[in-house]
Amino acid sequence: METMPSAAEVSPPADTAAAQRSHARGKSLVAADVLVVGAGVVGASIAYHLARAGRAVTVVERGEVGGGVTSASFGWVGLAKSEAKAYAEPLRASAAAEFARLRREDLAPFGLRECGAISWEPTEDETRAFVAEHRAIGHDIELIAREEVLAREPGLRTAPALAAYARGDAAVDPSSLARSLIAAAAAHGAHIMTATGVTELLREDGSVTGALTSRGAIHAGTVVLAAGTATPALAATLDPASGGAASPTLAVDASPSCLLTFATPEPLVRGILSTPAFELRQRDATTLLAAEDVPNGFGGAPAELAAETLAGIRSGLAGGAEVTLIDARIGDRPTPRAGTPLLGFVPGVAGLYISVAHPGVILSAAIGRRAAEELA
């Protein structure tokens, strides 16, 4: 029987390891105008818009395209229950129009369902205020009475006296969207590398010159970090003295959310339905998706988070008794601590561009266009 070597036998001495890293830095796998780190929906959109504009783009992704937090996204494209004041931020204000533009482009199907959204708050006054604030800034949302709620969603056992209805809201499959964007980027010449993690950024004479990956160095004129919650730590590799700590200007919090997938005997809802009890939409005729917040300090299995939502489905929807859980996954949504997207070149660090934003799906088209313009 062959004896496995010990860790000491496998790991090279520190000076040898440093020499190996130095050699890897000097040997480039590929050179590119722009290296995009991350192939979630935001990184994929940036890669697509850059490649379509004629830039030589390489994308590296430590897992698979559309994995990570993108695969745990509910995929609500529209008002998404956001407060009206969120639209004071210019990128968010342009998000719906930019996403509509993306929908018209020649991309592979990505699970688009133009279904509208019905939502209500815990009290009637809160629902009225939500609608009034959005209408004041021109959003297509209206109050509808119980009778119309039940006509639009006949599977509901009951409904409040008033609800908000956003007829233009839609849903997409975020992972399919990321894959469609990456496929389109590749069709425009982008080089895609999956299962390739970035270990550190490379810098020379004050400028970022590429990244060291699990497969070797990649040199580029500009590096775009679109790696979600991992972005600040990757940026911190430029400063060994930081010990991997993120710069305060790149502070990003992980906001965990759970995507629940249920099997249904038939469609139970027609559009997006968001209530104090649940947030639901059909992915297809026999698959129901739900989004659930993750309590602070939660350390259990994701499936444990399904109980409350499942109880709400069974009591609130006709046919709900036959619904069964088939998947549950938690994703850490990257939420910039400043409250607005982190998008642009990092001051004082030539060649490094950052893109971190939430909600990523609805913002992806606007981010892609902005990045392509700024990196032109």
C-alpha cells in the first residue's frame, strides 16, 4: 500500500513557496485589456458590455458561472418592495430602463416571466404610503382593492382590503441570466475561465497589473473586482500590511438570504406575491420559489428556514397542502455599508475597478453599461 506523504513533505519551505509565487506572477496564462473577477450576474454583465464594445476581456470565476449568491437570488426585477427613496441614487433610478434595454438584446433565454407583482404591508396605512411615495416619483404602481387582488391571484384564500400592484414588475432566473451574458461575452471574444480562484492582485509601480490565480498569473491593463462579499479582501491583498483587512472605503456587509424551492402539483400563484407572511413566485408550472430572511446568528441547515414559509403557503393558498420543499440555499448578498453601490476606479490605485451592489439582478444592466463607458 502506498503511504500518503505528510503535510510537511507536501508543503514547500517558505522561501521555496515564495519563489514559486514569484515564478507564477511572471508567467502569464493569458493577457487581456480587462480582467473581470467574478461571473455572477454583475460580473457577467460587465464582461458582456465590455466585450460587446470591443475590449479584450478575460473572466475568472472560482466556481461556476451564475453560482454563489446569484444562484440564491429570488430574481424579482422591478420595484422589489424597495423604498421610494432608494431611487434617489442615479444608478438605481436608471435600473429599470437599462434592464428593459437588456431584455431587447440578442441573449439566450433567461427565464423571464412578465407577471406583475402584488404586495401589501402589515397595515393598510403602510400600504397606502408605499404606493403614494412611489407614484410621487413616477413609478407605475397602484392601489387595488381586495376583489381585484383575488381576481389576479385566485389561489389566495384571503386578501387585505388594499394592496399594491406593480404591473411592470417581472422575474428572471438569475443564474440563467448570468450564463446568457457570459455566453454573449464569449461570442464577442471574451475568454472565460471557471474553477479558477484569485489568490491575490498583482501590482507594479503603483498600478494593478493583473491577478495571481489558482492556475497562474493573468496580466491585464485593468482588473475589475465583481466578487461580491469577497471583493474587499481581494483588494486588500495589494497591501500586505493590512493582513487581509478591507479598507473602510470598501466596507461590504454580508446580508444572508435564503432561497427556498418547492414542488407544487400545479401553479399556485400567477405573479409575484409579497406579503408579511411570504414572498413567492412560480418559476414554472410545478416549481414555486420563496425568499426568506436569515435570522442573525443562524447556524442551522438552510432547510430549517422553510418551516414558517411552508406554513404560510399551506394556510394561505389553495393547493398549498400538497407543497413540498425540494431545495434551500443561503446566499450572502453583498451590501455596501455606505448604502449605495461601490462602482468605479479605486482612488490612488491605478488599474483597479470595483463593482459591488445590491440588489444585483435589477442593477446588472445599468452597472454593465456604466462600467463599459468608464473603461472605454
